[in-house]
Amino acid sequence: MIDNTDSELVESAVAGDARAVEELLRRHQPRLRAVCRRILNSDADADDATQNALIAIVRALPSFDGRSAFGTWAYRIATNAALDEARRRQRRPRVGREELDATRIVDLSSDRVFASLDERDALERALASVPEDFRVAVVLRDVADLDYEQIAQILGVPIGTVRSRIARGRAHLADVLRNRNGVGERQSFDTKDPS
Amino acid sequence: MNDTPDKRTTDDAVDVVDWWASRVVDREVEFADVPADLRAQVQSRAADFAAVRTGLSAIGTPGVIDDIAIARAIRTAKTAPRSSWRRIGGPLSMAAALIGVIAIGITAIGRDSRSSDDLATADQPMMSSPLAKTIDTEAPASESQEVIEAAGAAESEVMSSTGESVVIADMVELGRLTNGWWTTPPTMSPAAMCPLAEGMRRVDMDVMFDGIPAEIHLGPSNLKVVALSDCMVLAGITP
């Protein structure tokens, strides 16, 4: 089962093999959760979004038509679940939702780890400050490692818009981190058409 | 390059140096493709973007498999088996005629139109999916008792579902099905497969609309039927 491709597992799952369903979820859950985590910047919200995405995937498997890769399809569901969770979050008061990121529970005995954690925190804060549309595109590219075409499919936007959103998201991140490091504002360039 | 930055909208208004730098980092273009007068700026910016990408890749490393979340998802799906599809039948409803029905490009987007009889027979294999039956009756082989107990303890946190499956032939049937949803809302799904507009939620219902697998997004002032394959809007209703 573990050596089967996603397509083979989907076929078995739709034919009624419960182990194939479980193997598909086991194979993709960590990556889906990582994407939700970076979109939402909260472990608790990411857990909720990932859970909802997994439920939706299991329910929708019989209607999966194979036009895109299973992974792309699953990322689409997880991205929508994360965006939906973000909207719900905006509507509710945030009391006790900030939590300790379990991945930060590490040996803090060395300066190297401190520096690494500091950088990680800075990057996470910077990512959280990126406007949602740009953040989602950057996360799908740099965290999920999807190509532009897959991201366009997931977000339902033209590939040119994906390029723009990724460029703007990275620019925002780079500027925030540059200011944090005391490098100062980047030189402003006029926007001009390269053609 | 014929796909240069589009500055006509806010969404696409991107700094041209950033645009080139981002594509260089993603190896969509070679550095030699960058206009000569921008190369120094693009090179500097690309170095920043590469550092950002490396950092994000590092913090985005997938964690461990969460067996509890997986078991809970399967268990929750099991409580809402898609065992059969319901056809929206009966005489034409006057109520359906009273609501404003807006069909959005059902034919314009080139969907094949099939009769209701075709739908009722052609979609039968999907209507009684072995997956639904299996989920309903069989626990995953490797699911431990501990995981099952943990999932059970957390079950109250998970939304419940009616898990209904409906075949809708046309706008009249759609109107008949959804009439009353703004006074008595249907059960909502925990997640959608297509992007939800602000204020909209996915109705927890598997839908076959005009022969196309779809989902319904319901908001306070309208609803949309959206194709699962490409998220195109197939139809909409404004009450």
C-alpha cells in the first residue's frame, strides 16, 4: 500500500478500500497542515482547517475526477479550508487562541538555536503581515513547492495573477525583513513594462 | 516576453524589478532574459527573494503524521455516508417561479446538456459509491483503539453533516430544492472545494447539476452552484 501511487490509491479508495483512504490521508496530511499553518499563522486554527479539509477530502473522493493530481486537488481543499477558517477567525474574539508552537520546544542551550528561533519568529511575523491573497500564493509556492500552473488551478486565477501575487508577497516579506535587520528601506524603482 | 506585468489592476500592479526577480528565483526565466538595464537591481532583489524562499521552505517542513486527525476525519465522514442520491422530482413548483433565478452561462461555458433520464441512469455508479459504503461499515485496518478513543473524545468539536446527495437537472429543480433555505438554512459543510466568496458557506450536500459534479455556496443574499472540476459558476439564485 505504501508503494502505491496516489492515482492507484484513489482508485482503490473509490472502489471501497478503506486502507487506501487512510494511506492517502497519511501521505498528504502533514503537507496540508503545513500549508494551513503558514496561511493562518496559528497552530490551533491550522488544526481546525486541516481537520475540515481532511473530512471534505474523504467525502469528496468519489467525485474526484482525476483532471488534476490528487495532491493539487487536496491542496485546493486545504487552501479553501484555511481561507474559510481565516474568515471565521475575523468574526470571533481572539481569547487564548495564541499558543505555543510545539516545533519551538527545542534545546535552547546554544546561541545558534536562539538565532535560528529569532529568525524563524521574524519570518513568521513577516509572513503574517503579508496581505492574504499574496500570502496564500507565496505559501503554495515556497512552502508547498507547487508550480505556477498548479497554484493558478487551486486559486482559480490566471497564471499571470499568480506570478504577480508571488512577486508582491515576496517583495513584502523581503522589505519587512530588511527593515528588521536595519538595512533600511529598499531603493524605490519605477514600475515599467519590460517589453 | 509577452506576459509582462499587468498594471491595470491593483491585484496585478507589481514592481517590474520584483516581477523579474521572482521569476528568476523560480527559474521561469534565465537571468540573461532580464533587460540589461534592470539586471543589477534584479540580481540584488532575487538574492533577497531566494533567502525568503529558503526560509519559508525551512519553516514549512511538514511535521509528523497526525493519526488522531486522520482517524477523526474518517470517523466524521463515516457519520455522513453518501449512500444514495436524491432526485428533485414532482410537478413544477410555483415557489420556484416566484424567486429570481439567474442562470449564469450554463450553455455559454459549453457544458453538454443531458436529459434528466440520462442523468438518473448515467450517474448511478457514483450514486452508490463503494467508498461511502466502506466508510460506513469498516474502520481503517491500522486504526488503533487509542486513536479511536481520542477521535471519539474530540468528536463533539467536529461539525455534523447530513451528507445528502442530490441530482439537479435544471434551474427549476434548483429553485425547488433551495426554496426556503434563507428562512431554514441547510446543514453547512466544514470545508469547500472551491473558493468561497465573503459571507458564503458550502452547503453540506453532494450535487450533480446538469450532469456536472458541483457544490452549492450559500450566502445571506444569494447562492451559487459551482463546478468541482474547475470552480466555474454554473448557476446562481438571488431570492
